[in-house]
Amino acid sequence: MADGGVCVADDGPGVRVDQAERADGPGLETLLTRMQFKAGSGDRREVTLGFCGVGPYVVNALSSRLTADVQREGVRWVQEYARGVAVTPLTEAGPTTGSGTTITFWPDADIFTASEFSFEALAERFRELAFLNRGLEISLTDRRRPPEPPSVRFRFPGGARDFVAFLDGQAATPGDLDIIGFEHEDAQMAGTVEVALRWRDTGEERVQSFANSRPTGGGTHERGFRDGVAAAVNTYARKRRLLAVTDPDLDADRIGAGLTAVVSVKLDDPEFHGAIRDVLGHAVVRARVEHAVREHLGGWLEDRPEQAAAIIDRIVHGALGH
């Protein structure tokens, strides 16, 4: 916003306005005034910017002013806060035909010596979230720059496939192989895995991993992905006699050369480790992701023998099509 505030609006059902404790989460005032810490990153179906699960309580506490506007079940409700405390009662503001929640906040200048928001950093994160949640649409407008405020809109029906294409970007060429992708629900790990990958004629490996839409610095899902790719490639290469009997299995470094991949898991109960809690735990996740990648990539290789041969040749000899 032009005055330094930030307005965030969604078109969901609207946050509950009653304060009763329910399974579907806290009411508005509880959400904005009490710490709602979660060990993981929340429900796998939620899409949040934060990484620590503390919710909007922290934003409210660090804002000189915050307004909440909720449209729910045909009624509009409004409430104002200052430095984390409600300064007006929750007030009914008339009927509405819409639904959703709008939060507008102004960072507290007594806490922050500077509160300049980066349009580029926000756009990068919003783009990432749209890639990881197919069908989600996110718009960002910077009203600090009149007369024509910069505005972007992100929506990617292709999900992780679109993400891989974006990562390859201007470096992509007409001769590139197809992007391989799949999404798989797995009850044993209580979640889903979505993977997209492509080998290109470059020595650079780019593997980005995510858990519940948050970037990760590795973990069981990424190790499972690498295990599955290695198993599928080596099994296919030996079955088709693209490796001699005396040749050792292709190792991870050779398989990863020229590989661009996105690995995204969404879990009901994620477990994070590390100093900044960016490494995914759960041994079962590694096994299940490995199984899913091995099955889907193996099937793709079997169905496309020409492209499969080009991939194996690229890995073995270091150049596609030679």
C-alpha cells in the first residue's frame, strides 16, 4: 500500500468469528492475539508463507495497527487492533454476498528501524507457492509506485512440471527431452508426493525440495527421490543392456549431471530438524518417495524407449544424442 501498510485478502470461507475451541481452528480474535504454535507447518492443505507455524499473532504483535475484515456466511465483521491488542469489539458491519478474510497491517516503527517490503522477494515466494499448489491463484500489487503500480498474477495448472520449465527458463532448447512428472497419494506416509524432472545437455544439477510448500535444505524426501531415480535408471539400463554386465551401477553424481527436478511432499504430520528446521525427517517418507519415483520413472522409461536411451546415453557419455 502507498502508506507502507500491507493488505492481504483471500476468497476462502472467512475465518470463524466465534471464539469457541473447535477442530477447524481458533476464532478470529484468538488467532490474532494468542500464540498458535504448531510443531510442523500446519495442515498439508494449508498454504502459508510462514515457516514456524506461529500464525498471524506475531504479525499483529509487531504492528502499530491491524484491521481485520471477515465475510462469512452472509455477514461482514470488522475489528481493529493495536500492537497485538484488540481496540474495538468485533462488530457486525452488515450483510455481504462474498466470503473471505482481509488483514491489513502497518509495521510498528518503534520496533523496526526500516520496514521496506521487497516486491521482488514477495513475487518470488508467491510464484513458488503457485507452482507448488496447482490451481491456486495469487496476485501481488505494489501501490507505492504510481501512476501504474506494478502487478503480477501467478497460477500454474501444471504444478511441478511448470516449475521445472521455469527453472530451465531461457536455457531451454527445442532439443530438450520431455519433462517427466507425477503426483502420488500414499497412505503409508500420510501424504502426497509430486515430482517433476528433466535431463538437459548441461553438467549442472538443480534439485529443489519442499515439504508442505516450504523450501527444505534436504531430508528424507530428497534422499528418497535420489534413491528412486538411481534405482529406475539402473534397472532400465541393465534390462535394455545399455550397461555391460561388468559395468558398475551409475552413481548419483553421474545420474544428477544435467538434471533439473522439483520434489514436493505434503504431509499430515511433518517432522523437521536442523538449526532452522529446514530438514525433513520421517524414515517412512524416504522409503515411500523412493518407491513412487522408481515406479513412475521406471514406467516412463519403458513407455518411451527412444528418450530413455537418450537419457542413459547422456548419463553414461555426458552428452545427449551422442
